Amino acid sequence: MAKAPIYVRTLTDAERAALTAGLRSQDAFGLRRCQILLASARGKRAAQIAGELGCDTDTALNAINAFNGTGLAALTPGSPVPHTISVAFDAAAAERLRALLHQSPRNFGKATSLWTLALAAEVSFAQGLTSERVSREAVRTALQRLGLRWKRAQQWITSPDPEYVRKKRPRAPDGAGGAPSRVRFGLSG
């Protein structure tokens, strides 16, 4: 069963005047909201409004619902800061993350020996350090709280190649010498 379309509530004369004046606003957010609300007041559906204004249907619905709930206050943007901020890794989980990163990803069934932030996020969820999948930024932030920085820290790598030492030797400024050293991601701090 299809949902009934949502329209803006009946506008008062003062609200209609404020919305009409808002069409001359230099604030893009307020201008767009005024356009959406006046179109809805003319009987247009959110999908039609979105098509005409080149925005998403949810944008139109959000504007209509906000106005129906708060009136003209819906013409000003709210704070971009989330209402609640949850820490993905508590102190104990962050310490477990640190210990996890001092092991090889191969110990966790991964085909690589190098950690990335995305891989650390994936393995931390699989190991139960977090209750849901987290972003790379959540891992980086947890490490930062521990006083660690995720950066290209280790300038060493080993290889069974007998010529590895020669190949790893840094190049001279004139370009002579071995291959450039490979960089391995790791922790510092």
C-alpha cells in the first residue's frame, strides 16, 4: 500500500509572507526551503518538487516535515554536530586494538601482512572489539586517544631475495644506487 503524500500544513498569512520574502534570500539553505515549502503549499508532491528544484525527494520531505513541526524555525539550518557521540572503542577495546595491530593480519586469515585502517576496522569487528562495523576514522581516533599516530613509520621490510640488501639501499642524489626503499604502514608514538 502506497503512503499518502505529505504536504506542508496550511500557511498563515505571516508565514506565507515570510516564505515569499525568503525567495530573495542569499542564504542557499533558507532559499531552497522556501521554494520547497511554497511549492508544497501549491499542492505539489515532494517528488515533483525535487524534480523541479534538482534536489532529492528526501530533501523536500525533510523540509516539509521540519516546517510542519517547527514552523519558520525550519528555515535556519541546525547544528551539524550529532546529538550524541558514541566512542566506537572504549578504553579496554582500544588496548585490545593496539595488541591486535602488533600481530600480523595473516593471524586473522587475511592475505596480507600489512595493516590498513580499513583492515583494522574489519578485523576489530570480527574479533568483537566493536559491536558494529566502524569506519577507518574510528580506528584512527581510537589510536590517537592511546597516543599513537597512524603513519608511514617503518622504513624496513625483509625479503628472502639474496639481493634485497643491495636493492633496498637508498639511491644516491644523482640517481645511482639501489631501488627506493619500500614503506610499511605502522604505528608510532
